[in-house]
Amino acid sequence: MWELLKVDKYFLRVNGKKHQIKTDGAKPLLWVLREDLNLTGSKFGCGFGICGACTVHIDGKAVRTCILAVSEADGKNIITIEGLSKEGDHPLQKAWIAENVPQCGYCQAGQIMQAAELLEHNSTPTDEEIDKAMKKNLCRCGTYLRIRRAIHRASKTLKKAKLDE
């Protein structure tokens, strides 16, 4: 799908594994993840960084990969939805299921990755803080109230886990 213009080598650490990618530096990271590394959890939604379906963590920050050139990710630590937890049992993933968040499911990987960044920096967010953090992630099915409930549920689970440590 991506026509190569100028091939260079890029080094990425994705979900804890080192990868050397030979590609055009302008190629969006989303397509490197999906086509070159076969990590298809992040989705193409808009191509403008507006919808959030392509969100991953880069060095701990939620980033839109459809507008980020692979050259800008060179040497960075990237976590995709596949790398959020080894068994798919991150508290957010469990809360998403418990709250029946997904309808079509298309945006959910991006939603979860955005929520994970929120909880990393704010372990007990208010409704307003959740809404502010999540406002750039669009859900065509309109499951925003379920998303908020799931984030609160995951927050409680994470808080309990820290107390149990």
C-alpha cells in the first residue's frame, strides 16, 4: 500500500521487542505497525489524527500514528494495544468487557490506549477529567458513558492492586 520513496533504516522498540525497519522515513508509523510488524490492533480511521483509532503509546504518551512519520519514532519505545498486557487482561481491557463498552469495536484499541495514559498520570480521575482526556477519541457508536464507567472501574481495580502490593 505504501510506495517507498527513500529507504532508510529505523530502529523501534515495539512491545518490548527491538525491530529494524527499512522503509521510507515519511511512511506513517501506523502502516509500519500494521503492514511491516503485523500489529493490526491500531486502526486507520481518519488519517488526520482526529479520531484516535490509531493511538499507541510512544515513550509513555498517547500518540496518533496515522500522522506520525516512522522517522519521528526512530529509537522510541512504542506500546500498542497488543503490548498493553501479555494476556489481554489489563484492568482497562477487563473493565471494557465488564461494562460492555464495544459495539462495533473499531475505535476501542485507541480508546483503551488513551485511557491507559490518563490512568498512568491520574489514578482516580473525575468524570470531567475523563471527558477532557478522552474528548479527542471518537466513537461512532456513542459508547462514551460506558467508556467513562469502564475507566472508573479500571481505576478502582488499579488502586486496589496498589494497596495489595
